[in-house]
Amino acid sequence: MRTLKQYFKDSIQEFNNVTWPTRKQAVRISTIVFVFMIVSAIVLGIVDRLLASGYQVLLSLS
């Protein structure tokens, strides 16, 4: 039980040492992540369409 109590005490101590980003930094980082997510979705969608089309072409040949 003592070790569990020490664990929570140490966790709270470490939590107080965290350097949180400013609001401006958080907004900028969130925007970068959102844009990267949209671009990745578009690229993966295009690749999926191309692979599906190629698969349909292969099926039509048989």
C-alpha cells in the first residue's frame, strides 16, 4: 500500500513539472495535425481508388 501511495505522490509531483504549451502554440500544432490528417486522407483515398480500379481491370481480364 505504501508503494501505491508513493506512486501517486510522485505522479502528482511530475505532473506539476510539465511545461504546458501556450494557447498560440496549441492552436498552431492542432492546425498542423488537422491539415496533415486531411492531406493523408485525400492521398489514401486516391490510392484506394487506384487499387480498386486496378483490381476491377484484373477481374475483367479473367
